[in-house]
Amino acid sequence: MGLFVCAVTLTACGRSTGDRDAGDSADRSAARAQAAAWLATARFEDADRTIECEPDCREQERGFDYARKGRIEQPGDCDLARAQAHASEDFIEGCRAYGQYLEAAGRGR
């Protein structure tokens, strides 16, 4: 008499892991696209209300606009702007706020 080994594969109800990952990726992409659409007309002050820039936010706004026009995807991409002579810390802060907003949307936050 021979020994037979049978393998039984169980799948969970609903989507398979591959389908779930694809769905999550699509959800993140949709959230990121929605964030990018909002950022197209947003101001620095709208995107990051935790930063106080008194008496005004001009430099942060310039950095935010730089990120929008340069299609910055991540806050770290703003480090390239440091090489520019006019890139103050406030400018970088505005640029990073844009990237952070997009990055957070991509993570579903």
C-alpha cells in the first residue's frame, strides 16, 4: 500500500491577496490623484495649518508653488531646491508641505 499525500488549498472568502493588493493600490492612487487635484488650487496655508508663519507666509507659499509647478512627489525631492540661491528654510518648508500632503494621501491618510 502506498502513501498518498493530498494538499488542500484553502482560500478566504472575498478577494484573493493579489486582488486585494491591486484594490488597495488603486485606492491609494485614487486618493493621491484627488489630493493632487485639490493641491492644484490650494495655498500653503490650506495644506499645512500646523505651521505658523508670522507675519506672512510668502516664502512658504513660494516653496509650495515651486513644488506644484515642479511636480514634486515627495518631501525629500525639495532638497534639490536647496541648491538654488533663493531657497530659504521657509521656502523649503513650503515645498515639503506640498510633498507631505501628497505622500500622506498616497498612504491613505
